[in-house]
Amino acid sequence: MPKFPVDASKKQVIKAFELLGFEIVRAREHIVMKRENAAGYKPLRLLLILNPRLGFNTLFSQGMLD
């Protein structure tokens, strides 16, 4: 089994979330992405730091890898 990467490029992370149905709403100091909820609830929002590489700890601390 391949090891989980220690960090990932910004492009890789954005592409992964786009494959999960998220779309970029805004990209300034941070990247804001959202995904519409099929059940009619509020859309799911995601906030990413605008760094060239995002570390494992950053993604894990935001609850994205639970």
C-alpha cells in the first residue's frame, strides 16, 4: 500500500476536492470552496490556506482527514 504523502501541492489538493464535488468560490488570502448538498441543507464550505504546499498537519487539523 502506498504511504500517505507528508504534504501535497496546492494544485493536487484543489483537484482532489474538485473531484469530490467542491468548486472554488474565492481565491485571495485563502481559498474558499463549497459543495451543494443534495438533501437541500446548507452548502458545505471549505477554507484552505493559500500556500504552495499544504502539509499533512494542516489538512488533519481542519478535520479533512478524519
